[in-house]
Amino acid sequence: MEKLVINGGTRLKGEVTISGAKNAAVAILPATLLLNGVYTISNVPNISDVKITCDILQDLGAKINWITPNELTIDTRDIDGKEAPLDKTSKFRASYYLIGSMLGRSGQIEVGLPGGCNLGARPIDQHIKGFELLGAKVDVGQGKISAKAKKLVGTSIYLDVVSVGATINIMLASVLAEGTTTIDNAAKEPHIVDVANFLNTMGADIRGAGTDVIKINGVKELKHEGSYSVVPDQIEAGTFMLAAIATKGDILIKNCISEHLDCITAKILEIGGDVEDFGDSIRVSINKRPTKANIKTLPYPGFPTDMQPQMGVVLSIADGVSVINESIWESRFQYTNELINMGAHITAQGKTAVFEGVKELYGAPVYASDLRAGAALLIAGILAKGTTELYNIDHIDRGYEKIEEKFRSLGANITRVTEE
Ligand code: UD1
């Protein structure tokens, strides 16, 4: 078992370079199943969710060659599998993208029920509704999902909830369908636009990604080869922005798209931080204690739920009483118990948490309940007085590349320790 040992009390200072977006990469890689050819994908984050995606694609018959730690070629000419390994697919959330992609490619697939972070109920009814409206027969049971379609035919699909996963999955299934598919009430996250851009680079005809109505005009086939670079990770950039604020630091965050960070920038300015926008890099600093703020998580362009725990750390040491309302995931306040162990004053009940800001946090043994909770506790450990031992760090490795190296380069004192 590995843990991170953090000797805290550091003000983070320096430069950090953001990796490619996890949530785009875990959709773009399965999207290559829609073609019969070789694609080069760069700016791929080297994280465990990407490694497991690659593993599953290889099990289905793809040939993957890593050219550098962040660039690979994927050859999908010999895909013959109809069953994705249930043990691997049930381990992580984005395995559901295999359904949309394989329905498009061969009209048949079976995957394990998607796992991933434990954030409460994570239904996929909107994905299934979309596949069925396109003409697929979907069966869910015994820990797996089977989907089959003789032919997919474009149609209008209204999403009852704004879902990132359902929007991307329906796009994937519609690319090679007959006729036009319209997704109404679509999600607008930057990685949706990135997946649509990738599919269009491969020859798809998708319009409107980034708005709440997306039209996909089905095409007969995709091009056989090309290359694509994954968009920078909005959430990783946001994590370093809030790390700068939480530690009263000064960080230049490179390789990011500042427009994707507007919702975080607005909150940082509200609580007294400074943000300098250089377009593809952003400098975040603060030289005083941040002030209170109220946060409500919402689909993009609202404040991202995946930034909520990191903001929770900032508010736990802010001046005044802050309230966070979590509107996307019901179990996203598990990290608050760990912050309480570090000296924070937080009351969390249901979808609301009240943060009565304290001046300092103190190092303690803490456990990451999920990916973003892990990132938040890492930041808490860096700002806290004394030593923090952070456990369950496999959650963090799922979504952050070289996390401790990046924080160490900003001055943090972090060691990865392997325990029996
Ligand atoms: C994606 C992200 C995750 C992020 C989330 C919200 C990936 C791999 N993961 O997850 O990091 O926290 O977006 O920004 O991209 N819902 C339904 N029915 C469905 C689908 C979703 O009711 O069929 C609900 C969910 O319970 C949740 C909300 O819709 O309350 C948003 O979920 P969704 O956007 O689908 O999240 P994911 O795509 O799973």
C-alpha cells in the first residue's frame, strides 16, 4: 500500500505545466473504435484511468504503441471483441464509452457495470435511453450491460438531466448512424467539445458541441488515419489554482485554456485572490487570508463539482462562514470528515456543508474517499502545520499525472512511501 507523507506549512511558488484532460482522454481513446485505422493521440495524461482504458482496448484487439509517455498510436484494424473484460470495465466509470463506440462500430458490446469514484448513486439511464432511441436493445443485469443494434438511426434525444457521460456516449453512437441525431439539453463541458472536435477530425459531422443542442449528421465511415492532441485538463488546472490560494502562494499555471477556468477565476477574485490571464497560462496568487464565499456546483459553465473538495479546503481556512451546496453528487462531502480531523470546523448534511473558517489546519492521518477528495486533502496537507499521512492514493493516481512531482517543484515537501 502506498501513502503520501506531507510535511506541511509550505507556500507554493513557481511554475507548473498542466497535462491533457483525463475526462477527454478516457472518451477519445474508445472513440477510436469508430474507425478502422491508425490514429496518433498526443497530450495523453499518463494516469491509471488511461492505462486501464488502453488495456481494455487491447483486450478488444486494438494495438497500442506508446511513442512517448504522453503520445500513443492506436491501430483499430483488428478489433474483433464483442465483450469488454467485466473485471476491468467495472473498475472505472468511463468504460461506458465502450458502449457508444462499439454500438457504432459493430452493433454489439457487453461491458461490466461502470464503477469509478463513490460519489453516491450514479445512474446511466440517460445513456440507455439515448441508445434505445437510436434503435439499440440494451439489457442491464448481473453486473453487466449488453447492447445490440442491427442498425442505428438518427433521432431526437432530450436529456432529462444534463449529463456529461450521456452527451458524449450518444454522440459516439450517432456518428455512424443513418441520418441526423439531435441531443437537446446536452452538457457543455470543455471535454465534450474536445471529443466532438476529435470525432470531426476523424471525419464525423457534429455541430453545436459546447451549446445545449448538438446535431450529429451520420456519416458512412471515418478517415483511416490522423493525429489529435487532447485538450488541457480544466480540473487539474483548477486544482493548482486553488492550491495557490489555499497555501497563500503564487503559481504560474502553463498549458491551460483560461476561458475554461472562468468559473474558478470568478470565485478566486471574490475571495480576495489575484488572477493574471495570459490565454494559455494563468498566474494565481494571494497574499492575505482568503475571505468566505458561497458555492453551488452546477454543470459547465457553472462551478464544477470536481473542484468542490479543493474549494472546500480553501473555505475551511477562509475568514468567515461559507456554504457549499453540492447539486450533482450526493456523497461528495466525505472529505469534510478528514478536514475536521485536521482542525477544520465544518458541518455537512445532505447536499449542504457549512464551513466556519479557521486560521490553521494541522497535519493528521487522512484517507482519500475519491479522486478529487484526494487532491483536496493533498492541498490541505501542504498548507497544514506538521505532518499529514494521506492514504488511498490510488484514487489520486487515477486522474493526476506526476502529482507529487508537480507539487514538489512548487516547493511542497511530499514523499511517496510504500507500506507493507
Ligand atoms: C462526469 C465526469 C465526472 C464529473 C461529472 C459531472 C467523466 C469520466 N467523469 O461524470 O468527473 O464529476 O461528469 O461534471 O467525465 N445522471 C442521471 N442519469 C444518467 C447520467 C447522469 O441521472 O444517465 C445524473 C448523475 O446522477 C449526476 C448528474 O446527472 O447527478 C451528472 O452526471 P454526469 O454528468 O453524467 O456525470 P458523469 O458523466 O458520470
